[in-house]
Amino acid sequence: MSSRKAAALEAEVQKLKKNRYNKKCFTCKGGVSSYIATPMWIFVCDTCGGIMRESGFKVRGIAMTSWTEDDVENLKENGNRAGKKLWLKKLDTDTRPLPTTDNQHGIRAFIKEVFVEKKYMRKTKGSNRRSRTKTGSRAEAKSNASVMQAPPSKEKEPKQQQPSFMLEFEEEEGPIEEEKHEPQQEPEM
């Protein structure tokens, strides 16, 4: 790709970032967008981008990525406004407010509720949303949401498969083990 074309695509991404819906982070209150989480194609802040990445989601830095025409088309078709209509359709912010940027535990829980459990997602009936592939062809998909899953944990022989962001909680507290009581022997007389 020519440098002129790359510069034009970068300028288009920056223009999309300045859109009033994309300026602020999708997942928290107040973070300034500096990353894009794919395949949802939403804008997130540094904190949420890091948490999403450690949770196994693909996150790309806005200023550090070479964007393709397909990427820009996906951003135009999606972004935070469309994302809120899909992922947060059933969210009542009076009973479940967005987490703040300094509440990493709250952000982790919210990301799990929204993108893994799909708790607030609008019900879709095999919508015709399309996502461009890197080859430039348009691939039919029920929706980005239907294929979005956190990757499995990379533990060796896990007892129970957990999303990778749950492993951090286990590491902090240590694995829960059943107490082993050895039978006491009575002293011989």
C-alpha cells in the first residue's frame, strides 16, 4: 500500500475517533479512546483496552496500526454508537452504571457481562450484518456478536475451563482446595 493511501486511511480512522460517540471509551465512564477492540469494532481507552487484551480479545492501538480499507469500512459500519445499540441494548444504567476508569475490577466484571455472557445484548434473528475480511471480500455473518467469544484459558489440564480474565482472581486468592483431614490414630495402651 502506498504511503499516501496509508496516510488517508489513518486520517479517516482519526476522523471516526473524533465522532462524539467514539471520543469516549465504550466500556467505562470517561476514558479517552485510544484503542479499537475487534471484532466488535468499538473504541476503548488505555485501561479498558489493556483489560480486554488480557482477557483474550484483540485490541489494536489507533495510532500504532496500519489500517486497511476493510478496517475503515468496519469502523464506519460499527463504532460505539452501533455497539451500544447491539451490546448494551438492555442495560439500565440506573441499576448497573458503567464502571469508572480507576475501577479495574469493575471493568473486568463489566466486560465479562457484556462480551462473554452477552447479558445486555439485543436479541438478533440472524441479521444480515456483514464484516469485511482482510482479502476484501464481504463475508456473511449472523453478526459480530454471534461469533465473539473469549478464547479458552491456556492453563495445563484445567479442571474447569474459565475465561482468561478469571485466572487473575484465582492467582490473587490462590486455588481453592478441599481441606484434607487425615484420620487421627488413637494412642495404643
